[in-house]
Amino acid sequence: MPYIALPPADPTPDTPLVVAWHLLDPPRSEEAMAAALPLNGLNSWRVYLGLPMTGDRMLPGGPEALMKLAMEDAVLNVFEPLTRQAVAEFPAALAELRSLLNAHGPLSVVGGSIGSMTALRLLTETAVEVDRVALVSPAVQLSALVDANSRMFGMPYAWTDESRAVADRLDFVARAAEIERPLLMVIGDEDDRDGFRDPAQRLWAALPEGSSLVAIPGMGHALAEEPGLEAAPQTAHAAQVDAIVTDWLSR
């Protein structure tokens, strides 16, 4: 699994560990995510993991192959297997990271868009102990995301019983009772309303007391400029998100 690890200023075995997953929009790699949200204000290890089917683990055929799979069936070919594999491989990756970095302090997680769905699956489908959670441009209701993408691209998605079952499983508004800790969600006020902003509002209303929802004026869905594969200068909106997430994780 490809990763980028940024060290704390004063590492000790008890230093906290923050693990982040990137978006499918920019930043769409671990290098780009580390540049967009370096979280330099935290005295912790910050580790950015590459998601399956992206970056160095791109399918044969590159981004075009991933797009082809998404056009054939975004739910069953991309969203479900990508997040499922990311969660399944995480416990072993975490154990190895703790050993390699000598980082045995509390674990917090950060996810952007599909990385947020990965983080939510980790919270609800595993026994991994997580301290704090921050979600950025979060994908929290798969059916709303897919329907919004269908409208955007003018290609209606043909729901089946199988894909509806997946969407029900990846509907974290409906599963909010399974989320036992407060979350931070940061959204752009120019992100898609039906696919991202309204679902985030619905989830926030159902979350435990102490959860926070912050909207960034003028920000869309992405946190970096295209193509979003390499490390790039931090945008003004990403800098705002970086400060908000750093404050949340430092509490």
C-alpha cells in the first residue's frame, strides 16, 4: 500500500497517529492529499494512504479503465469494492505503520469524499479503536451521491436489488446510531447540494452531541487543482480546511 508519512516535531512512542484517505477528485493521491492537508500544526504522525484502484494502484489501462468501470456500474464496480478493500486492508496496515514509525498513541482518521465513506465504514464495520474523526467534502449517503452524479453527467444509473442493498449499507444517515463518537464535517458551500451538502446536514443532525459541521464559503468539492495527482501548492480553501481539521484533531 503506498503511503506518505509526515513526522511530528517531537516523536515519542506515545505520539498520536493520524491516518488520512484522499478523494477521487483532486487531491486524488496520497502525495496530493499530504500537500493539500499537511496538518502541520499537529504534533503527531500524519500518514496519507493511497486508496485501491487509484494512484500507484491504478488499474491496468489507467484512469480511463476506472472511468469505464464507473460508467458500467459505479456502485458495484467502484464505490463498494474500493471502500471495502480500503477498510479490509487497514488493520494490517495500521499494525505495520505503528511498528515502522514507532507510533503507538491514539489513532485519528481523516477522509475526503470517498475517503470519508472509507472512514465511516471503518467506524461502523471494524473494531479498530479511533479517537477523533474529521470528514471533508464527505460522501455519507451513497444513493444521493450516485443520483447527483447521474444528473451531472446526464447518465441515469440503473439501480438493481444488489446495488440498492449496497446503497442501504453505505447510507450513514440511516446508520447514524452506529456512530458513537462526535465527528467533524467540513463542506464547501458550493459543493453539490443533493449529493453532498444536504446529506451532510442530515447526518450532522443525527450525530452525537458535540459533532461539528463547518461550511467553507466559495469552496466546491475538490481541495486541489487538477490534475490532483502530484504534490501542489496548497489552495486558499485547502488552507482553511487544514486549519479547521488541525484544530479539531488537536482537542
